[in-house]
Amino acid sequence: IDEYVELADSPIEEIQLAEQIDIELTGFGLLQRYLDDPLIEEIWINRPNQIHYFSTSGHHVDVVALSQESIQNLIRRMLRHSRRKLDRLTPYVDADLPDGSRLHVVIPEVTREYWAINIRKFSKRRLSLEEMVKSGTISETQAQILSSSVKSGKSILVSGATQAGKTTLLTALLFELDPSERIISCEDTFELSLQHDDWVAMQTRPASAEGSNEIGLRELVRQALRMRPTRLVIGEVRGAEALDLLVALNSGIPGMGTIHARSARGAIEKLL
């Protein structure tokens, strides 16, 4: 770093250069400023030299100096945190970043030519039902019904389209739980962020390069049932784990989860 700082012509340039070097060594290069921006919700890359992002002001595209080799190096650095692999045998991956963001990558030959990257950021601010009422997201009556349902031990499935705020609402519901509750959550990648003393969070593990040692969501649900939960939480119900969730609910364990569906009826039909 000292060798680079010597190239600066002024104290201000020296500080800027040192900060840039620090980002390159400890952060994620050109992507770091997008990750640090609290107004940006999602970042994606379709091809070299172009970064798309969605913020509170809408969709934007930046033209940047970002080669395919640089993109690949950045992704490898991002995957170190989760220790997940990406290669020709496993050409797509879901992983979490140190700040809690969710990383999704797909590479050729699944994609035509370039690596496709999506980074979904999650707000560090945890909204309560009361705050959601104040923001106009839900009505006071809806908040009362939801709070009463949680506290009375009812199972709740939050349905909606992509980016509809399912995880945000699920988190707000979990904040309604009594501190004596024991929460066991199962997710593909860690997305839930709770302040609860008796909470165990688990995530899936993809298969190894040899195609073995995979731990799927269904297996996590089975393990969770052996951990004395008073609440079982599934980050997103997608497939075979729905059966295990229904078995758990029928055994008397209240459950919560999210599911991609456009209506309450559609959610139930998809679950069954």
C-alpha cells in the first residue's frame, strides 16, 4: 500500500488512493459502493462493463470498466464467506454475503455466454407490525389480526410475488413472539434477521463436486422437528419440504413461512 500512496500528489489524493486500495483488498471492488448504498435494493450484472441496479428511484444502468475476468474474481471472493462452490459441475449457486445480502450466480453453459449475477440486499432495519402500519403497508386492523394469530399459536403462510416484501412481513410477525418461544428456521440462504434469544437458524448445503453430501430444505425440516421447536419457520416453501411442514403442523407445532403465489388460494393449492 505504501508504494501506491507514494504516487499521490497531495494529502487528499493520498487518502482517496488508500481508501481505494482498502476496498480492493478487503471489499468487493467496483461493487462495494453499490453494496454500501442504503437506497439500492438489488444489483445485477448480465455482461462485462455494465452494472444494473434498482433503487428507491427506479432501475438504473451504469457503464463501468469491469471485465469478465474481474467479475469472476469478485464472485470467487464473495463465495469465500459461505464456502459454496461454483464450477461446471455446479453452474449456479445461492449464497449469503457478510452483510446478509443474498448472492445468486449462474454461469455457462447454463447461461449463453457470460456469468449472470444478482445481489439482493436486505434492509438492516427490522420493521415491526406497528411500523408497517405507520408506513401504510398494512392497516391497523390487519396488524391486530396478524398479531393475535401469532400469539394464539396459529400457523401463517405469507404469499406474494417476487420482491413483494414476504420476508419483511415474516420477520415482523416473528417479532410478535414471546421471548419464551423457541424458533427453529430453515432457509436456502440466511435471510431472516431476528433479535430473539432462543433461535437456531439453519441453511441448506449444496452437493459436493462428487454429487454427494447435499443437505436440502426437506432434511433441515426433519432435523428441526428433533430440536424441540415451539415455532418452525421455513424461509420459502418450494417443493418436497411442504410435506414435512404439513406433518409438523399436524403434530401441533405452529409454523410460519413464505411462498411464491399471487393469492391466498394459489398459496394453498401450491402447498398441497
